[in-house]
Amino acid sequence: MTYARPADRMGALRLHLNENTGGCSQAVIDAIRQLTAEDVAYYPDYAALTRECAEYLGVREGQLVLTNGLDEGLLAATVSAFRLFRGTSELPEAIIPTPAFEMYSIFVKAAGGRTVSIPPKPAFEFQLQEVCDALTPRTRIIFLTNPNNPTGQIIPREALRDIARRVPAEVTVVIDEAYYDFCGETLLPEIDAHPNVIIGRTFAKAHGLAGLRAGCLIGDPDRLNQIREAVPPYSLSVFAAAGWRAALRDREYLGWYRTQVEESKELLYAACERLGLQYWRSAGNFVLINVSRVGDPGEIVDAMATRGILVRDRSKDPGCGGCIRITAGLVRHTEIVIEALEGLCAAP
Ligand SMILES: Cc1ncc(COP(=O)(O)O)c(C=O)c1O
């Protein structure tokens, strides 16, 4: 399994990768513009960024690893979790409740492991018992996404605690909180109580830094030290180090963007009600919509693309037959995609 980059179209409205459709804070661009030739020529210093990011998250610096996007952190966590596996001919295992962010199983394969997929339940309730039943002596990592991508569903906090308590120390429980900023749901305040839990965050979504690449892992310092060994020492560019600090300081931008996303989701829900389309209320910056009443999801995605709007076909994901996923960003962008959806629903 390899990552297939979704088709891009110049000038299209990008609602297919859960990016920030409003760009990033102007302060980020200003900070990057202030960099000098020497800044670019030297290997970056991350001391200020690490301090400010730890303060922003309310954690100690030793509990934090900054990575080139959360993707890099997830890969490093996987490599680290599998590294000491002493299976004979067997492979170390990763448990992944589905549907899930596709990169987990790509990273598991890249790191020489095997994915154990947990099928979804009918209404995407969290598969607590099934995850626990899937544990074997070979399990080394569990990927939990909270809230889930692509469903937008939240995992009950008690279920997360339960898994963290039940798994042996050699198993890393990754709680991927990529969409935390849109819901505020997090296990971070309890991180000290769960030494095998690693929380992942990205600044790609609400802060609009997907192109800059800015992510991090938070957890027990000892476990993080092992993961650090799998992260190159200069993996963040000087542009990321400067822009990221500026993004952390601009709380006003963050608040404004969150409000836009909230309003956009309400507009999408209301449109689905009007059009008789099944949807799931989402804690992220996207909404999963079953469009099978109108037509084939692949054809709908193509029809949208010809109208200059990119949305994502998720119909091949477990439990997501007939579904597309639409990013909820700026309200004016959401109005455009709703108009297109209405047009397709009205078409004979
Ligand atoms: C659940 C989840 N985790 C991680 C990522 C990757 O984040 P980054 O862009 O910081 O690598 C994404 C991006 O879409 C995501 O949806």
C-alpha cells in the first residue's frame, strides 16, 4: 500500500484534504519574510520554538517532540515501537480501528510491521472491546484518531483510559488529535497518568500550516526519547521554525477560523437535511456525507471537480460506502460547495 496523492487542479477550491481554506495568519508570512540569508544558510535552532510550543500546549519541554508535520511523528513512533521487537519469523503488529487515516498502515508497512484492522460498527461507535480482543504478544502500537478522520466521531474518554490501562508497557497507544482545535476534546491533561500514551497534534489544520509542515508528539519523556532517535535532528526547516512561532501567538486568527468552521459545518448539515442526504455530525473540520441517493460517489467527486471543487471520495473506506468527505472551511467556500451539491441533486 502506498500513498496516492489525490488529483490537484490549479485554481480549484480545495475541500479534499481538510486543509485550512483561509490560508494562515498574516503574522506567519511576515515572520518568514524577516528571515535573513544567514538564517537560511545555517542549521536551525529550535530552542525558542520548543519553549513556546510547550508553553502553548501546557506541557514540559521534555514531554514534547516537534516533527515535520504530524506524519513524521507518526512514522517515528511506529519505527520506535517496532524497533525492539524480537519476533522469530513473525512481524510486529499495529492495531488500527477503521475507518482510519490511511497513513497509519502505510507507515506500519514502511517500518516492517503488519496492520491488524478492526472493522467499523454500524454507527461508527468506538470498537473498544474489539481493540482489546485484537491484542497479541506481537502488538506494539495502536492508532486511535480522536476525533476520527473521516467520520468526525469522538472516542469516549473512558474508552481511551481503558485501553491505556489495559495494554502492556511495550505497546504504544497513539492518540492522534489532529483535529483537536475544532472540538477541544483531548486526553492531554491526563498524560502523566498514562506513560504508554503518545498524543499527536498538527498545526496544519486550524493554524493553516499544512504546507509549512508543523506537528508534534506529546508524552512520557522516556518513551519520547526513544522516538526522538527516529527523528532527524534538523527535520524542521528554518521557515517552519519562524512561521510556527508566529502562528502560536496569533490566537485571534485561530478563534476566527474555528468560528468559520463551526458555521460551515452547520450549513453543510442543513443542506444535507434539505437534500435528504445522510451525514454524521463532525468534531473535525470536515463532514462525511452519504451521497448514494444522488449517484455514484466517484462520479459526484468528478462532477464537482469539473465545477472547480475538489472533495474526497471516501466510499472505499470500511463502513463508508456511498460517502464523500467535504472540508468545512471558510463560510464563503462552503456556500459554493453547497450550491454545487444542490445542483447535482436537482439534475435529472
Ligand atoms: C488524522 C490525521 N493525522 C495526521 C495528519 C497529518 O498531519 P500533518 O499534515 O501535520 O502531517 C492528518 C492530516 O490530514 C490527519 O487527518
